Amino acid sequence: MSIESFGKSHGLDISELITARKISSDNIRKIVDAVTSGDFPPFGNDLDLVVFGSLARGECTAKSDADWTILSDGQINPRFETISLEVKEEIKKTGLEDPGTSGMFGNISYSSDLIRYIGGDDDTNHNLSRRLLLLLESERIPIDQSEDSSGTAYSRVILAILDRYLKDDSAFFSDHGKEDSVPRLLLNDVVRFWRTMCVDFAFKQVEQKGKKWALRNIKLRMSRKATYLKGVLMCAAFYKRPTTQPEMRARLMGIVSTKSLDFIVEELQNNNINNELIARLLVTYNDFIKMLNNEDLRDAIERIPMADVYTHPAFLAARDNANHFQDALTEIFFKQETPLRNFTFKYALF
């Protein structure tokens, strides 16, 4: 069920979320128009333009970044760098905020790294993040429509990543005593990604000397946590539901293409979670988006010195809202007697 349908049927005011979806669609259209007007070689079937973050989640506000990558599923070619630079220049013309300076977005991502390096020293934080974000909050931008029977670069890479998670999962090596089909390797990487985001938050606190700490803190508590929530529920969807690998791969592909909040609402309902708790998640998230879309309030929170955050009313109000979001999650995953609670104790903690 979409958040629009759930909100309407339960009389919720989630107008900020609905507006953010429209802004996101408009911004994607701007990117399509800008990039297709560029004078550079065609993408072909081995490249795709992919967006992440608020653009992909449908949560754009007035100052949202345009987080993007050129996803390559072919041999390295010098033309890729040319295309990447041209795309960067064209997207700048849309007026959207540039990606962050970390280097994770705004460049080329190669499928070989994303697929091959799951775990180990070569699976850098950037590689892990790109891979999990492809599964949890990404959208292909339809620049070049040329396709063959193998699909697009975007679809092929995601299928290959899912295949690695499923085929390398020792839980699927035998059906002996099998009660469910939880993709444990995928779940472990989802948890690792969430913890990496939390540790990275602490690292940036030192690296950036506390700058933008308050805004990053609220985003970690809300949008980053919602991305993690989608990943956990993606794996929980197979708890006590024995599933073949081909069936699971197809189901996971459908989840990848579903926006986070829509999937969260749908899966929580599938687990018989109290609608009041689901409503609380949406309303608090709506208030979070409302804060981001208020430029004066957002700027005020962004500028709070780290030493002053716990006495600043704007931060305290945003933190209080995030605490209500967390309280609903605690009720959902730990207190309600549902299969989701049992999944959490069995798989998500130990």
C-alpha cells in the first residue's frame, strides 16, 4: 500500500511527504531534460544514470542534493569519463545541489567492484554504501532507451548483486531442518551498512569539527534509519516463509523498485502491526520532511555549534520528533507480539 493510500484511509496529514514526491518527480524530469540535451556520446546498454538519496526516495525538499552515479556494467572505456564530466555539468544547470564532497557520488561506479567485493579488505565503505544504496534507495534515470534481452545495466547489476548474496549464503546450501528462507548474508550486510553510517557520523564529527552536526544527527535518526528499516524488512519478508532462490530473487527485485516508505507500510501491515503505530511513523516522518523544507529552520539547525545543540529549541524539537519515530519502532519490533518481533530476536540481534 502506498503512503498516499494509507494516509487517506486513516485521515493523516502527510501533505509534506506528498509534496516532496512531486518535487522529486519534477527534479528527475529536470535531470532527464538537462542530460538528454547534452552533447556527448550516447550511454548505450552498458551504462546507466542512477540517482540515490532523497531523489530516489521521493523525499526532495528545497535544498536536496542530486546524488548520482554513472553505473557501468561493461569494460572500462575512456568515454565513460567524458560522459561523467558532461553529465556533471548538465546536472549543475538544473539548480540542484551538488553531491557531497566525499567522492561517493557524482562519478562512475563499476559493477565488478560492487558485485565481487562483498566483505574483505577491498569492500571499502564507499563500495559497501553504493551496493546497499542500489538495493535500498536507488532509481534508474531513463536517459538511453536502448535495451536488449539482458535488460539495462542497472537491472543486470542489481540481479548480480542479489545472486551473490543468495548463492554465497551458507543457509541455502541445505534444506535440512529449514523453517524459513531469511537471506542472512544480505541481512548481515544491511546491518553492517547501518553501523557503518553510525560510525561514519562519529568520524565526520571529528573531521568536520562539529559543523552541521545537528542536521546530520537528525538525518541519521530519520532518513538514514528509514533506509535501514527498509533493509531489515526486506529480509524479514521471508521469515517463516520457505522460498526458492529464484522466487526470492524476483521478490527482492520488486522490493528494490518500491519506494522505502511504501514498502515499509506494506510490510508492517503484512505483519499485522497496529495501524496506529504505522501512522505514527508516517506523521513523524512528515514532520521531519517539513523541517527540511523550511529553509530558515533547516539553516538554523545546520548552523548550530555542536556545543549548543542540547540547549537550542529548534534542535530539541527535531530530536523530540525523532524520538517519537524511534518509540514507534521500539513498539513495532520489540513489544508487539508478532512474527516481526520473533524475527528481530532470532536474526536481527544475534
